[in-house]
Amino acid sequence: MAICQSCNKFASYDESHEPELDSMEEPDIESEQIIGNIRVCLASECCGDEMKEYNFEVEHDIASEVAAFRKEHKLSDDIPIEGELSLETEMTSRQETKDRNGKPIKNARYMKTFYGFSASGTMTLCAEKGKKQVETEIEIAFDDDVQASCFEELY
């Protein structure tokens, strides 16, 4: 809970804002990774103003998917592969209800809150094999979260 800059009240966080994808359009087939940034912001519930943000630097490994695509279509390593990514993201939150010893935390004051994102979608890999175009769609999913205290204040 933080102070809203518009109405100067203690406001709870509105978790309905969708995470923003930055520079995450095409998978990098050369390095066999999906690289990009995802920005998650926490807005005030009363006015909707952004209060805190966190930028996740995403590096998701797709080496096994690329290798499986090459093996399935019997492609050599010198044949270039192109990739296209279609992702949908949603904001996630959770509370840590057990302490480090596994005992339940009874007072909400001592529970840690984590905010993050969950991304899922399809990655389309295509290549030319002789005069024929081969293509495969692969389902991918990844997520991440951080403790609420790690978010940066925006005022």
C-alpha cells in the first residue's frame, strides 16, 4: 500500500493492468533465445494512476524447440530458420503464506506479496527444405515474479 499522488490517500493496488511487452516480437534463432522486456506496473485502485513499476528482462531458452524442429524435418545446421512469436501476457500475484521453516504465517502483516507476469503463446518456426517450405507451431509459456518491495516508485 502506498500514497496515491492524485488524491493523497493510502490506496491499495489495482492489479487489472496488463503487462506491457517491449521489444519482444521475433525469437532470436541464432542465439536460440527469446529476449525482451516486460513492464509490470501497479496502479492505485482509487484513481488508476501508476504508482510502482518493475521491468523484467526476459531470456527464455528455445534451444530444445529449435533442435526438435531441425530433427523432425531433417534440416542441416546451415539451413536458416525464421521464427515468429505471438504472446499474450497477464499480471499475476501471490502471497507467501508459509515461513522459511514451512510453518504457516498467521498475521497478514508478515506475509510477502509477489507481483509478476505470465506469458503464453505460439512460436512459428519455418525453413526452406529444397523447394518446399516446412513450418511448425510450438506452444511456449514462461512466467516470473518479484517481491512487491522490489518495485520502483514512480513519483
